Amino acid sequence: MPHESELLAFADAAIDPAASPERARTALLACLGEEGTTDAAAVIAGFDAITRVADGSGIPLEPPKAAATADWRASLGIDAYWSMKI
């Protein structure tokens, strides 16, 4: 995918407080320009919003997805998040 490393760095910077959002944004701007960078930011925000709506409304993780992601969620500690306990 074109500019994959810059897009991944930008996405990581959006969720990792230790990442450098300014550096990632600058690199993405150089590759994609303002419109492409805005689109990338909108996609990140959209995924975050969708997840928050699902968590806030109590939508459960479907059993097949829960089974398929059990090891991955355990390794990341996702099941310990407060929203998983509601």
C-alpha cells in the first residue's frame, strides 16, 4: 500500500501517548497533502467513535469474534478494560 509506514505511524500516534503525533502528521502531510491527511484522521476518529458507541450501548462482542480474538485480547489486556466489565 502506498505510504503504508506513514499511515501506520499516524494511526499509532493517534492512540499511543508516547508516540510523536507532530512527526507522524508532518510525514503524512508530505506524502498525502492536507486532504489525504484529513481523510486519514477522519477514518481514525470514525473507528474510535464506532467503538465508543458500541461500548457505551453495551453491544456484546459476537461469540465467533470473541473466540477468534481471545488470545490477542488476552495478550493486550483488553479484557481488563473497564468497559469489558459493564
